[in-house]
Amino acid sequence: MSILYSIFSILLVISLIAGVIRIVLGPTKADRMLAAQLFGTVGVAILLLHSVYTENWVLIDVALILSLLASITVIAFVKLGEVKT
């Protein structure tokens, strides 16, 4: 089972690297914001994976709060785009 968690962790880190590339190369602000949203999603996935692996169930609550904060940032980004147009 440990190998499975390692494989998932490596895939999540690869996803984070792809997000960094998108932030650096992204031609628009929307691309950069979606990459930042990817960081929130991958962060939640890493926390949930670590929570199950270590049986530390408090991390599930932390992941829930992180997902709520990530969704609030998307709402703020959309509202900011509406104001400027």
C-alpha cells in the first residue's frame, strides 16, 4: 500500500510542476488563476492522501478549509474581472 501512496504523491507533484510552468508561461491572467486553483486542488489532494496514510484525521478538516479558501479566491477573481470590464 505504501507504493501506491508514493505513486499518487509523485503524480501530484508532477501536477504541481505543470502548474508552475503554466504560471510562468501562461499568456493570460485567467491561465495563471487556473494554475493557482490547481495548487489549491492539489494541496487538498495531498492533505487527504497524507491524512489517510498517517491516519491523522484532523488533516481532513484542514483540507476542507483549504478547499473553501480556494473556491473563495476563484469567486474573488471572477468578481474582479467583472468590475474591470
